[in-house]
Amino acid sequence: MINKLATILLSLLCFESFSQEPIKPIHQKKVFQKEGNIYVQKQMPLYLKFSVEPDGENYNFHSKGTPDFADPMYLDTEGINFIRSKWAVNKDTKRTKSPQEEILYEIYADGIAPTSKINFAGAPNFTKEGVTYYGQGLQISLSSKDWIAGVQQTYFALNGGYQNYNVSLKPDVERDYTIYFYATDNVGNVENTQSINFVSDLSPPSTSKYFEGRVHERNVMSPNTRILFAGNDDLSGVRETHAYFNEGTDRIMGKINFKSLEDGEHTVKYYSIDNVENKEEINTFDFYLDKIPPETEVMITGDRHKASSNVNYVSRRTLITLTSDDNKSGVDAVYYRVNGSRKSIYGDNIILPTMAGLDTISYYAEDRVGNASKEEHLFVHMDNDAPTTNIEFGKPQFYKSQVLYVTSTTKINFQPLDNGSGISTTSFAIDEGQNSEYEGEFIVNGEGIHSVSFFSTDNVNNEERVIVSRFHIDNTPPEINYSFSVEASSEIDDEMGRFKLYPSYTAMFLSATDKDVGTENIFYSIDSGPLMKLDNRQSVDLSEINRSDSKRLVRLKIVAEDKLGNRSEREAIFYVDGD
């Protein structure tokens, strides 16, 4: 196939060379005899010749006007003409006929040139801007007619010199042609030259494709992309362009879209036909239609507490990253925005406001052909505040001079509080020992001064500063003392032992001493009776114990209780004299 541009240049050169009619052969006027008829060119002079011999020899005839030759005669009628003679001689007797007989000599005059026609067949044609184009299979034939002497020869020149026309012409080179043609008859009449210009278009068009929309690496298409087809033919021009997907229906179209196709590999076939039915070989373009948007994941690294399916607590130390993957064309960009702000292209990390509260991260990704994923949202609570922890001491407890006194039975617990992500752990240590995780109330053993250090950590690792609480453990009960207002009068021996005897008017003094928190109460009971609280007198009247006339053995139980409830007991056994 000759390149169309080269063809045009060649055609222009040829047209320049052969646009003018080539030189005709010389055609002389003449006499023609056929089937006993004589034909002469009408403009030719005729000379009469008289002879005494059949072969034309031995004649002698002279015109008065010209001593050597007869005057010429011209025929004035197209077609048959008659030369008449009023005298006639009988050829047998050689005598004059009587009556006279007119003799006619027939001769045909022909002053009219033949007429020729040209016929184009076998190929489609198309006329554009006054130029006619012919496609494959062109046959050119010439026909000529002459009504009198008959056609002697038809001549043609096809981008060259004149030739005798014998058979139909078959131009097989793509170019501009100028054909000149005429005919001559048998007496030398020459037809005026006719000429026709035409172009032989033997090459198919070529079709280019263009893309509207996003294309990745030449063959990965967006569903919004369209392919535009542009047929090009430098001669007769493009009549129609065809395109169809895969093995679908062949249709005339200049552009196609992909909306009806599924995601995946496809083929589009296309070709053009020019105005003289030259058909381009089918072009094939394989492509991948990418209709699936990227998938985007959010990753939270570091401090994080998942409060619900889409709500997370984070801290300023938390890294929030986005990753995206695409099935074909690849990810072009990942976009995000915080709290409805203007979207940004994601880089290495999402920067969140440092203020506490709920933040909304919106994000999506777009691939290289423009497929965008649905915008998703992540809700995060920024929590940069450490928890606060209170220590609580159960009972018994007692403050003295801003010192907390407890016992080894006093239960200790912590009350941590966090307004954000919540408490993760509470840790504590006794007397600067090893930290332990708080799991519930506890006690501390050992008399004396102790300390507990403690702190809490929330679910995003905000850590409270260490708090130290000091306290005093007092497990020692009061020391009980008693005395009598008078000396014992005597001693009495019985089966239980030797005991002192006190007069009935004797007062018994009770007291208790506690070195730490002090004595709260003193109780006493007589002979296993109910405990009675000692009144402010701090003494017991023995006369109230024994109102009989006889001596009585008294068993007195004394109980002392300090302000923490630590108790001590003491027993006094003695005799009381009667009234």
C-alpha cells in the first residue's frame, strides 16, 4: 500500500507533467473505398479524369483555365453525392443513346468527424469538489461512432503519448490521471480531443484512536473514558468508521464509551471505509477496564483504645496512617480531612488537633484512572490528660495531729478517675517496695509508720504522677491499770488461792493508757456480768458490789479500747467485806 501522502505528491508531479495534451499524430485527408463505395473527405478537391483505357492510362483532358490539370470540384453535401452526365454512349455499340440517358456516378462526402465516448466501470466512484475518485477494479473503455465513412481508429493518451485504443484500460497505480481521447474516420476527419481527469484511489484509509478521559499506561481505562476514532483518507475521503467491543455487533460510530462493560480485559476492533469502498484491515486494541476503586485502610499505631467499632481513643503519641491498594491501575492519591476541613493529600501521618475531644477523620483514595472509593470516617477521641487517683482508708482510722492512724485490719482501696479513654491500670507500692497492680482493697501489716505510693495509667498510656500517702499503723491496745482507795484489810485463802480483802467502803480506780491514739472507752463487768462503761468518775464503788453481811469474792473484768478499737482486757480478783 502506497502511503497516501506520498501518493498525493506523486500525483501532483504526474499531473504537472501530463496536464497538457500530448502531440497528436498527423492525420491526412484521404479517399476511402469500401464495398464499392467511394468516400472522400468533404474538404478535399476532386479532379475528374478521363481515360480511354480501363486502367486510367492514356487520358488527355485539360481545363481551359489550367493547361495542365482540370479544375477541382468540391462536394457540398454530406453523405451521398451524384456526378451526373446528360450524354451517354452505349458501351456495346459505341453509339450515342437516344433518347439520352442520365448517368449517375455516386460518391460519398464526409466532413464530419467521429464522436467518441468514454465509459468507467467495475469500480465504485465518488466525486468531491469536482474531482472523481475510483476504487479497485476500474476498467476504462472507449467507443467511437462515425455515420458515413466509418471509424478508422480511436486514440488515447493516459498520462503519456497517444496510443491506439484496442482493449479496455485498467489503471493499477494510485495517482491522478488525465485521459485524452479522440477518433478519426476513414477519410481523415479528426475528432476534437476530449479529456477527463480522475484519481485512482486504491489504498484503504487509516484510523487513529484518541482518548477522552483518564488512561493509565496506554491500556488501562477509566469507565468514564471514551475512545474517539478518526479515519483519515487523503484521496476520496472516509465514508464511515466502524468500531465494536470484543465479539459484539459491528456498528458505525466515531466514539464509544465503556459504561456497559464489566471490569476486566476487553478488546475493541475498529476500521474505516473510504468513499470508493477501500476497506481498512481491522485494527485491534486490547485494554483493561478498571472500574473498581482502591481499597483504603486506616492503621492506628501506638496509644489506642477501641471504645466501639468506629470510635477510638488516642493520644498525641499515636500514629494514624492510611494505606491504599488498587487492583489494576494503582493508587494515584489518598485524600483525608479532619473535622470537615479542606481535603489534603495524605503523606506520612495524619496530624490531629491536640485538644481533647472527638475528631472525625474522613478519607478516601483515587486510582490512576479516576475511580474514587467511598469516603469513610474514623472517629477518634484525643486524650492527653492523665487520670487522677484517690486513696481511701476504711475503718478503723483516726487522725491525730494530721497523722492518719489505722490498724492492720483497715482496708485500703483506690478510686481512679479518667474522663477520656478510661483507666487501664492502677499501680502501687508499700514502703517504696516493688510496684504491684491494684486489683482490689488490701491491708498493710506492721506497727509504725508506713507509706503507699500509687498512680494510674489510662487506656492510651497517659500516666499519672506518683502520689505518696503516709499513715501510722497502731495495733497496740491501751494498757489497763487499777488501784484501790484504801489498803487491803487482810488476805483470805480459799480453794482458788490467796486474795486480798477490801472494806466495803473502798473505791476501786480504773484507768488505761495508750501511747498513740489514746484511750476511747473503759468497760468493766462483775462476775461475768454485762460490760458496763466506766463513767467519768473513773472508779467503782465496792459497796455497790457487796451489800450482804458476809465477805464476797469479786471477779472484775476490765476492758480498755483505744480510738482505733484496739482492745485490751485485765481481770482483778479480790474479796469485799460485807456491810
